[in-house]
Amino acid sequence: MTFQRARTEEQREIRRRAILDVASAMLDEMPVAAVTLNELSRRVGLAKPNVLRYFESREAVLLELLDHLLREWLTDLAGELAAGVDEDLPMAGRAEAVAAVLSRSLSGRVVLCDLFGAQGSVLEHNVSVEVVARYKRASLDHLTTMAALIRRYLPELGENAALFSLQTVVTAGALSAYSTPPPSLRAAYEAEPDLARFHLGLEPSLKLALTATLLGVLPRD
């Protein structure tokens, strides 16, 4: 695709959205580390300096993409929890159902989990204070939204709902690295099956971790 110079705010927003869409498509093909500004610019059809008119760095692009994907996920999560959790179940049953919904939902969003995993070590570097502060403010809003969703089905969590929500995204990010090994590691697993115990399926591993966390922090009878 190619663009003429954006002259209005609406045109600028179209350019920004196009850059984010291309970055998202790239992440369907490759890990976060392989996404370069040069290749992103080539695929968008803009010179690299022109891409930098809209985002100050590659990391700034990916941070904004993470914000968009997280917002979309939380919108979907509300319906998924409503469909997947029986509010009349005992506390332990509701906890297991919430963990199952979260793990199933996140395992279907591999790009989101990969970005979670890269957030602290990659995405929050090479960005200005203004950009990272704006992202963190949005993240606080998302955390509040997620905590409220979880608390609806597990009111017993109380203030721990926010901590559990944060631990959920951190755990999803960490486990995503083990669920999508690079080609050389996949070959090693095939050559030596005993090594494959390090290859963790995202959904079952996340479900186990979230269930254990919830049952550990919920009040005892």
C-alpha cells in the first residue's frame, strides 16, 4: 500500500491504524523480536522517516498495538465470562470456571500473549516518558475493568481481584514463550522427546496456574 501525505487529523488516524494493522499481521507470522521498523515501513508503503511521524519507535507501535488488543480482549471477555461461569456455583466451582474461561480466551490470542511477554523487557524500552506514561495510564484503566469483571463472579476476591488480574496477564506472557518454541528448539524436542516436557501448552498450563492462584488467595471456609 502507498499513501499520500496526511493533511487532516482523520487522515493521520487512518495512517496510524494502517501501521498498527500491518504490525499485527506481522506478529501472526513472526515473534516480536523479528518485527523491525524497516520491514514494517516496507509493508506499510511508507518511508521509515514517515512512519516515525506517527510513532516515535518500533516499540511505540507495539505498545499501542498491545493497548488496542487488550481493549478488544476485555470487551470479548465480558461475554465469555457471562457464558462460561454459573454464578450459582460454590466459590471453588466459580474459581475453576473463571480460570477455565481466562485460559481458553487468552490461549486463542497468541499475539496478545506474546506482547504481554515482551512488555517489560522490550516494549517499554526505547520510548519516551510521555509514551510509556500514556500507555501505563491506559493499562491502569484496563486493570480496573478486568478486576471488576473478575469480581462479578468472585466477589470473595475483594481487592485481590486487581492483583489476580495483573498476575493473569504476566503469567500468560511468561507461558507464551514456552508454548511457541523457535524452530531449532522444536527440532530438539522432536529429536529428544524427553526434552519436550519444557514445551508447555498455553491453555492447560495457564488454566493450572490460574486455578492454583485463585484457590490459594480465596478465603477459606
